[in-house]
Amino acid sequence: MRHVIRKQTKADFSARVMRIDPYYATHGKTWSDDRPKQRMPILSIGLGFGWLYLVAAVARNHDHVRTSLASGALPQHLHGWVMGGLSALLAISAVMVSLHLLRFALRPRGARGNSGPILAGGLAALALAYTPPSVVEAGMGFMDQNSQSLLRTANRHVEDHTGIDLTDFVLASR
């Protein structure tokens, strides 16, 4: 049996490309080039952390916000607008977090955009906001002497230069 080799034409090449990758043959680029790329993931983690930490602080400290408004210089007739704005922040944030969760769960890996880093930062913020103080104190108790002395030295250094006492520092009010 004899096999004849003939020179491939442009039409033969195009037909073969169409069989192998039809998307590339019709669009001139691969499907992965069209997908949105994940841009600035570290910034997205910080954005998710700050956003959901703010939302958690507002949600947890509703009474503190009311007393702060009452003791402040803002006129009484504007308190409803402030509380309505904070309620809108909570509602819009719930919708946006749900959209990011759906986008992260239902889309393929390359099409998720920055939903993953935003959710990771938000998860870290919620873990920090809702960690009981007893757990933090227990974690400090697990440190060895070198780590504890390092933290005490850093605390004294910050206290000397800035006048801020980190022993009374609380990440979330109340």
C-alpha cells in the first residue's frame, strides 16, 4: 500500500484547525483569552476584609451606633437617615456577598474574576470580628516566652513613640 503525501494548502490547514479547535478557527483566539483575568488579588483580599469588617461592626453594634448618634452633634431629624443608610449598607452588602458566592460557586475557575479573594478577605474579617476574647487570650497563652517578650517589647516601643497602649486595644467595639 502506497501512501501519497501531498502539500497541504491553506484550506486543508484551516479545516484541520476547525476540527481541533473550532473556537480558535472562528474567533482567532482561544476561549481562555476571552475570560476575565483575576486582577490585583491582594487588593481584593484587603477590599473584602475591610468591607465585611465594617459590615460586621455595624451589624454587631446597632445599639452603640444609636447612643453615639444621640450623644453627637447631629440633629435629631437626621438620625433616621443615618440609620436608614446603615440599614441599606447591610442589605446591599448581603446581596453583593450572595452574588459573589454564586459567582464563585457556579462559574468555571477562569471566569470567577475577583470573587474568590473578596470572599477570602471577608471570611478572615468575619473570623476576626466574631472571635471571642477568651479565644484570643488562650492563643496568647500558647505562645512561648520568646514570642510573648517580643510582643511586650513591640507594645512598649509603640507605646513610647505614639502614646497608644495596645493592651487596651479592642478590634471591635463591645
